[in-house]
Amino acid sequence: MKKIVAMLLAVSMTVALTACGSGADKKSEGVMTYAEYDAAGLDTEVVIETYVQAKQSWWEDKATLYTQDKEGAYFIYNVACSEEDYAKLVPGTKIKVTGYKSEWSGEVEVVDGTFEIEKGNYVAKALDVTSMLGTDELVKHQNQFVSFKGMTVEDAGNGEAFMYNWDGSGSEGDDLYFNVSVNGQTYNFVVESYLCGKDTEVYNTVKNLNIGDTVDMEGFLYWYEGANPHITSVTVK
């Protein structure tokens, strides 16, 4: 009898925990799932619930955010935001965003939006997409927090391991562009200065790379005329 009671208690606890976990991911009424957002046409209004993963910038009461939930990721561009609210948007913060789905040079984003902070917290783990480089599968993870492993630093095009700006026209404090390769293919990555400025660890790590170094990286899978990852950490192997 005691065994039966214990089993019933264990089952009831499992059901309760499962319900609690699923409730945490449940969308509020009127809020799109990621699949619905993904299927929505450009320039249509979208309502999403998502979690801040990083902040790119704040300027004139507008914020640009990297966000994600367990289904997919959303790049929130120039959402209306006071400086006071911007300070509250630490990684993991849940927000409800109403705006319009847009696309710029391949980057799908939410523009002209407003948001409200909600209860909840989620920080995504980096998804290893190294094997997806150069495939059609990669774009399905656009804007997600991702990792690239075992890549080799190549010439950035100027005889060095990096250059300031995409064409080498910049200087200290500007974006850092660098080339890395895997399986015989070379890809161009960037440390976006608004996201990770000159005083950050990743900025200085990239400045000290050598051609031929092997590196692991993490960042956000931004898109600009193709994959244009915004790198947030680099580890030299």
C-alpha cells in the first residue's frame, strides 16, 4: 500500500512539474508563436513575447535588442524605449513587443515597435551551427545566439587578422571585420562596435589574433546580404 501511495505521489508531482514548465512557455492571448511570426508577411503587424539576450544600442528614446525564446529569435530594431526602461532590459528579461515585421538586406526584424516588460526570464544557450555554414539550414537560425567551433583565422584582406570596418576604412572603436575558415571555406565575421565596443574583451581579443589561430566563437546570427554573425566572444585554442 505504501508503495502504491508513493508511486501516486511521484506521478502527481511529475504532472505538476510538467504543467509548470509548459505554462512558462505558453504565449499570452493574441501573441504569436515563432512559427506564426515566421509565416507572417513583411510589413504586417506582429505581436510577440520574447526575452532580451543583449542590447545593441539606445539613442533618442529608441533601443535595438537581440531577443530570443525557446522557439526562435527576433531582432528588435529601434523600439520605443525610455532610458530608464533601457536600463531594466538585462539579459533574460521577458518583453511583449508590438511592431511590424520588416526586412533589410536579408535581415528580418521588428520595427516601429513598442514593448512592455513582463514576468519571466530566459537566457539562451549557444547553438553550435558550425556544420551549417554554407548551407540553406543556417538562415533558419537567423538572429539566434550561436557558436562556431574549431575555425581558423585567415587574412582579413589587408595582410592582417582583422580590419576596421568592412573595407579597412575605420580606426580604433569602429567595427572589427575578420575572416575565419572551416572545411576549406572562408567566412566573414564582425565584432559590432555598438554591441561590443573597444573596451570589451572580445574586441581586444580579435585585435590580437594572428593569422592561423584556431578559435571558438559565440555571437548572434545577424544577416546582411548573407550570414553576418555579430560575435560576442572569441576563445583562442
